[in-house]
Amino acid sequence: MNDVLEAVNERVRAVRYAATRVSLAPLLVRAAIFLTVLVGFLLAYPVQVFAPRALLALTVVAVLPAAGPRRVWPTFAALVTVGGWLLASAGFDRPIALWRLLAVATLLYLAHTLCALVALLPFDGVVDPDLILRWLARAGAVVLASAVLGILLAGLSGAGADRGFQAATVAGLLVAVAVSALLGWLLRRR
């Protein structure tokens, strides 16, 4: 029994020591993860779902990727966001607006890339702000390119009654196959 108490006491001392050493940059990136995921939830879910209990549950889910970016929580938060989008569009018949789709996709990607960044940063590391700004600039370039491509594909889907949807589907599948092939090639190159 004494060994258990000593182990718990040692764990509490380690957490207290780590909390006093936390630097500002990793803490700000974790706060950005929380806000990005929470805003993504607010855009994805229909307004009818926002009862106090649901908001509390979504807030807890938004805290999880910020607290554990190396674990399964970022994927879980992304799946909860996509579930909210599907609930809003299929369950509540909310029309799919291009701005909302691009915003949710942007927030999903930003949460993902911020989790990747914070997983590399130690809690007590002194981080150059230029590193974070360059990371965000690259993420912004990816988001911009994806938005332009998405808008072009959405415009292509409107070019004809049935053929436009088919052309956009085929173009999307070709892009997905090309990205998968590129990632496979890069992985084999290692």
C-alpha cells in the first residue's frame, strides 16, 4: 500500500514539475487546436443540436486533441466533425453551401496540421516564432490550393445536368488516385 501511495505521490510531483516548465509557444499552439476544432464543430453541426449538454460534450471532444495530439484524439475529433456535417446535411436537410464546406475542410486540415506541429514540440521547448509562422504559411498555401481546386471542381460539376456531376466525380477520383500514388512513391523512396 505504501508503494502505491509513493508512486502516486511521485506522479503528482512529476506533473507539477512539468506544469511549471511549460513554455508559451506549445501552449498557444494547443489553444489554437482547441479553438480550431471547436469552431469546426460549430460550423459542421446544425443549430438545432446545440443544447447545453451537447455543447459540453463537443467542448470536451475539442479539448482531447489539444491534450493528446499524438494519440487517436485528432482522428476522433475529425470524425465527430464529419459526423456533424453528415447529420446537418442528411438529418436536418441543411443545404450544402460552398463557403461552409470550404470552412469546415479548412478547419479540419488546420487542426490536423497543428496537431502534427505540437506533437513535435516539447512542452518546455523554446520555439522560434518563425518556425510556427512558416508552418502556418505552408498550411495556408495548402488550404488555398485546395480551395481553388474545390471551387473549380464545383464549377465543373455545374457544367451540364448529369454529366457535370460525373465529370466532377471522375476528376475527384483521379486527384485522389494521384495523391495516393504520390504518397506511396514518397514512402517507398525512404
